[in-house]
Amino acid sequence: MPPSTEERAGARIAHARKLRRLTQRELADLSHVSYSTLTKVEQGIMPASPSVLGALARALSLPVTDLTGQPYLDELRQDQLDGLINPIREALNIYDLGPDPDVSPRPVGELEEHAERLCALVRATNIKQVAADLPGLIHEATTNAHLAADDRSWQLLASTYRTAYDVTTKLGYPDLCTVALDRMDWAARRASDPVLSGMRQYLRALAYLRASDYKTGKRLIVLGMAALEQAESGRVLDVVTGQLHLGAAVLAGRDKNKDEAEGHLSEAARIAERTGPAEKTHWLSFGPTNVKVHRVSVLAELDLYSEAVRQAQSMTLPDGWPPSRLAHHQAEVARAQMWTGQTDAAFKSLLAARKLAPQQTRYHPTVRETYAGLDAARRQMPDSFGNFGSWLGM
């Protein structure tokens, strides 16, 4: 089943443009997107790249999610995930109420183990289980932090807020991911933990990347680096610093600044040589492999799709690398393959992403735009192509 017209980003762009009473030429001029690209995107002839979506959203004074259609409520309801969002929202809202008299928290060690299990489940892309377990853990960790009022307990609470950010981001709720990051900052300050503060700025920069505000995202990277200046030297500091460089590289790539992106990638690679694989350090998946994966992403953001495909083909991904990162990588590769006309390979990469992380893949806007682009290519695709579109809700 081909994507229905209303499920395409191009249709949403056209609808928003008409509500703003803009012609295609006027929107093209406002957004600095070429008229040819805009007309083809609106007609469904070509997909909208993240940078094009961002430029159009800013010109239309809309959040990018209005053009991508997030959150995908019908699919969330089918997966019984929609009912898990409000309990997370409520858990984030009781941060400053003090200890809850109806909550008897477990010992802090048990709460830390629970928080670590949820982080591992996020990386394994079991989003539904994490979303179900998380509100109760936040309630316990909140009461524990207010009762104990020590650095360890505030660090634990900050970790639960970070997991709330992960879940709400993957399910397409940018408003909640922003709240989670604010709560993370609130707890990190009480823990006097500069590493958590720096990491929070990194995650915040990624939120601005998704919102296509690259200037603010870059400023947040600078603030994150400044926060890390107060941290003790060592492997943890190196990992978070390296990850900040990777985030900065993607921001620079989306902003079409190749030299800046390469500078950050080179610095991250230098740090990764020192740290080696460090996937479980704050669950950032940092290390030499993540640097290579980010290089593919940056090349795609720079519209150097052929180079991105070649880089991906030259990589050997280690066994046991986090499924969430692997699936995201496969989605990025699929996008690059689609733009280079390798439609069969692109669809195989989408299938690989689905096999690795079905819940994450289903709610990934890049996957949907890539699928729409493959459909628009009008090539002969296998029967499973239509089934994949039905699964996406397209």
C-alpha cells in the first residue's frame, strides 16, 4: 500500500503554506529552499531531508513535528504506548513537592540498579517496558532524593530524568523531552555534578538539532564544554567530552559547515583512541565505532550521500553494539542509499533497522521520509515493501 497523501510531509508542508497564505515561490524565498525542491517535495516526487524540513518549519513559524506529523498517535495507540505517556508527564511534574508520604522508596542501591536496567533496555530498544516502569521509579527516586538530600540520590534522580528524555524523544514528544531535560538540570545542580550538567547540555543541543535551530544547538555545546571544565579528569570526562564533539559535528553538518564538522569529528576520534569502546559510560555508546557512525551521519547531513554510503560499506560494526545505535545507523544509511538511487539496498537497510529495533524504527521520522522517497522513485519493489508501509502507518 503506497503512502497516503495526508501521511506525506510534503502534503503537510503544502497545507501549512496555504494556511499562511504563501505561494510556493514566496515560501521558497523565505526558507532559502530552492523552488524546484519545494515543489517536488509538496508533490511527493522527492522526500524532504531533515535540513529542508527544518528550513521550511522555521520559515512557516512551526515546530518541525508539525511537518513530520509527530507524535504518530494512531501507531502509538496500536502499540498501546499512548497510555504510557501521561504517567511520565505526571511523574515529571512532582519534582519540587518534597517526599511523597504514600511512597516508601527502596534502598538507593536498588533504585540505582533499577535505573541502570532501564538504561540498558532503552539501548535494547524495549521502549514499551521502559515507559511502563519509569513513572514508578521517578516517584521513588524523587522521594528518596528529598529525604536523603545527598549527591548520590540527586544523581540517581537526574538519571531517571535522562531516561524520560530518551523515551519521550523516541516516541515523538518534544515538549516532554524539554521538561525532562529541565528536571535533569534541576537534579544535577543539587548533585553538584558537572558531568551530568555537561551531558544535559549535549542532550539539549540534540533537541535543538531536531528543531533545526543549529545556532542555539552550537551554543549549548559550548556551554556543555564549559560545565565539564569543573569535572575531574579521567575516562568519564573524556567520554562525555567526545560525545559533545560528535553532537557538534552533526550540528555543523546539518548547517552545511564541512570544515567545522570535520574538526569536531577529528577531535572525537582522537579522544576515542584514548577511551576505546565505552558504550556503557553514561550509556552514550561512545568509542571508535560511534565516531565512524557519526561520520556517516555527517556526510549525509552535508548531502554527500555517495561518500556516506562508501563510508558505511567500509565499516565493520562490532558484535553486541547497542541495537538502538545500530538501528539508527541503518536508517541513516538507508537515507543515503535512497538518495543515490540504490532503492533495493535502501529498503534492505530499513528492514534491518526494523529487525534491530522495531519500536524505535516505527516512530523515526527519517524512516518515514525514506520510505516515501522509495515509493516516489516508482521502482519495482518487493511485496514486502507495501507491508512495511502498512506497518509504519503510511
